[in-house]
Amino acid sequence: MKNKVLMGLAAIAMVAFLSSCGKVPQAKVDATNAAITAAQTAEAAVYVPAEFTAVQDSMKAINAAIEVQKSKLFKKFGPIELKLDATLAQAQKVATDAVAKKEEVKKEVETTMAAVKTTMEENATLMKKAPRGKEGAAVLEAMKTDMAAIEASVAEAQAAYDKGTFMDALNKIKAASEKATGINTELKDAIEKVKGKGKAVAPAAKPAAKPAVKK
Amino acid sequence: MRKIWRGVLIFSAIAVSIPLFVLILIHFTPKPPTAKMEHARAILSQAEKNQADTYSKKLFTEAKIFYDSAMANWHNENKRFIYFRHYDKVGTFADLSVKRASQATDNSISTSSNLKVKLKQKIESLDALVVQIDDLFNTYPLTSEIRNRISKGKILLKEAEIVYNKGQYLQANRKLTDAEYLLTESYEYASANLKNYFKSYSVWKKWVDRTLIDSKNNKDYSIIIDKFSRKCFIYLSGSKKYEFDAELGKNWVGDKRTRGDMATPEGMYKIAKKFDGGKTKYYKALLLDYPNEEDVQKFKAEIERGSLPASARIGGLIEIHGNGGKGIDWTEGCIALTDKEMDMIFKIVRVGTPVTIIGSMAELKDVVDK
């Protein structure tokens, strides 16, 4: 009888021992979660969305793997720790990549913005040289309104840039750039066409002095 | 000796029974739905890759909530004593998550693909609208507000195309909606204005017909000014002899109503005086008999109706003059031709030559088709 009791106690002690061995690597879990949060703060979801989703997926898999081990009688967290190390490194890389991509987008906005401004200045000069033949001046008037809209769009892109929403700024400035380039091409083509025909380019004629008469 | 054998027997029994006991313990350990959870995670990830979080937000959110509930339930069950754990709910939540995530994926794929097609069509139709606006209204005197709206609409359309090409369909849709509003509204306003203007077409036609019959019967020159095509036609004996480009008042659409409205009048007039040399600032000029009796009656009626203020004054001194060729409607209501054309026209017309000014010789349908 005494032996049976002893055997029972030994078995329980063994189960308790075996089931309690292996602890969740909480410090690594916390560190990885912190790295993912840092990546999120670095706007990884905006600038490197695929990489960020991948790291989130990895963490979800790790959380499930932890629960799998916790469900077992004999727990083994060694492989999970290795996965945590890899995911931590992945999250840190994602954060770094997001910062780099953001900087790249920022630079692209700056470059495109400078290019648009140059094109707009050139357009203003070309406007003065553009032929004002039949309907030409009327088309130039319409172009002037388009150029004012482009300038407003550049200002909106600048505001988005100042706010740090570089992707939005990039979309806006690219649209402005395409429009400004379109006008530039149109103006150059018109000037070239007139040169090709050997016609003199009319100056930006102003309406004649207003007569002091009723109209 | 018997004691030794008894000890060996006990040891052997323990050695066999302990692993057996452990195996029994393992066997009866409740099994979590690991495969189901893995499947749920894979399906959820697939849904996210298919942008279900954007295009099927409700279903995707539900799928995520079910997955999180499964995880939370699993976590809580694992806190209990190993043989008291029940993973049924974990499995149920995982199944629900799979179901919702699958629906979200299907929904997202179909929504995004339908949206993609719809947006492509919308971009194409708005591009065509922009071409139509440019063709019809580039030289039409629209208000600066309408012109600004058209320009803003064009930029938004371009932005929409850029985000569309990046696959950001919802953002493209928002921008297209704004662009469509600005462009369509402007086009409708301008079209209504144009249609309204062309309501006078039957009257213009009568004037033209009468002018041509008179020219034929009198074997004389007549001038017809077509404002919409900006043309000045010279007829002799009812046949067209010359055609010049004409420039009009800045606000040429519609009849002239009052002094200073920058409109070119519409009606049947005659040349009242011919000016050249130092008598005109515009090289050479043909003064018309505007306002005629009909114009005066119309003006008075407008004052009486109150559609013009009592202080309004009727315009006058409308001429066909030189200094044209600027390519823009710049006059205050007169018709400008180039000096060379004025030289030519000045020789053949006389005081009394009919000058008929109309909105258009072509019908609106033909103008739009052209």
C-alpha cells in the first residue's frame, strides 16, 4: 500500500516536472513585438507594405507555435526562440527599409518638385514665344488656367510634403509634372511648327489702345 | 535472495509502468486544433494579400476577430490544468475565421477586379470628355470659375490615373469621383449655355437666307459674320467670294444687351460710315448702324422688365476694323480683321452694304460633330 502511494506521488511529481520544464521566451517575444511596433511607427505599412505583412505573419505563426508548445505535456521552446531571433531581425530590417524607402520617396518628391518648377518657368517663357495665330492665343489663355491649376497642385504637394505624407505628395507632384510636361511639349511643338513653316512668330500682341467710344 | 528478486521485480515494474503511465498521460492530453489554426492563419494571410482589408473590410475584420478569439481562447485554455483543457471553441473560432477570410478573399478579388474595370472605363470616358471640352470650349467664353474647375478636374484625373496604375483603386476612385464632378458639372453648364445660345438658330438662319437673297437680287456685296466659327464671309450676288478669320468681343456669346458688356451684337445691319487714315485707331474701320430700331426696342423692353438696371445704357459704335490677327477675342464688341483683309474689304464695300451678324451658320449638332 505504502509503495503504491509512493509510486503515485512519484508519477505526479514527474508529470509536474516534465510539464513545467521549458518556459516561454517572453523577453524575446516582447523584444520582437517592440521591433514590429517600431516598424509600424516608421510607416512600414505605407512604404514597405509587403515586407511588413510578412513580418506580421511570422509573428502570428510564432504566437500560434507558442500556444502549441504550451498545450503539450513536454514543452520545447528552442526552435521558437530561433524563429523569434529571425523575426526580430526581420522586423528591424523592415523598420530600416521603411525609413530608407520613405527617404527615397521624399527625395523623389523633392527632385520632381524642382523639375516641375523648372518646367513651369520654361513654360512661362515659351508662352511669350508661342504663336498667336488663329485660335492660338485662345488656346494659350486656356493653357494659362491649366498652369494656374498645376501651380495649385504643386502647392498641395508641398503641403503634403510638409506634413510628411510623402506618398500623397508624390502622387500629386507626378500628376502636376505630367501636366506641366504636356504643356511644355505642346508649346514647343507649336513654336517648332511655326519655325518649320518659316513664319514669323508674332509677339504677344496687346489689344490696341481702347478708343474713347461706346461699344 | 528472495528479497533481491522482489526488489528486481519492483524496479522492473516501476521501469515499465512509468513510461507506460507517461504514454497514457500523453495519450489522454487534450489536443489543440493546431492544423485548423495554421489553416486559418494561412487563409487570413491570403485574404490580406488579396487586399481584403481594403476591398472587403467587414468580412476581413470579422475573420480577424474570429482568429484573435481563437488565439485568446487557446491562450486561456492553456492556463488551465492540462487535463481540464477544452479546445472545442478554439476550433470553432478557427473554422469561422477560415470561412469569413475565404469569403473576404473572394469578395475582395471580385470587388477589386470589378472596380478596376469600372475605373478604367471611367478614366477613358473622362479622358474623352476632356477632349470634347477642349474641342468645344477652348475658345468659348466661359467664366474663369468654370475654367478653373475644368483645369482642376484635369489635374485630379491625372492623379487618379497615377494611383490607378499603382493598383490603389479606392484612392483612384475617390479622385475620379472628384474629377468627374468638376468636369461633368462644368461640361453640363457650358453645354447648357451653348444649347441655350443655339435656340436662336432658326432666327439666324432666316437672317442669313434673307441676306443671301438680297445679295443675289441686288447683285451686290453682303457681309456675314459667323461668331461661332469666327468667320467673316463676303458674298457677291449670293455667292461666297471671300472668307476671313474674325476676332470678336471678349464676351461674344449672346446678343449685345448693354454698353460695356463686351458682346458683339447679332442682327441685320448696314455699313453706316467708312473710316481710314487718321479717322480710326484701328487702321481702317466700317461703322455699323448698331443699334438699329429693333435693338433699341429690345433694350427698352429689358429695362422695363427689369432684366437690365434703369441706369444701363445702350451700346454703340460697333465696327468691322483692322488690327486683328491676334488669335483671341479681344475687342469690346467690334469685329477685328487683319489690316491686309481690311484693305481688301474696304475697296469692295460701300456705305449701305448689309452686314449680318449671327451666332452660327451651322446647327449645334453639326458644330458638336465637327
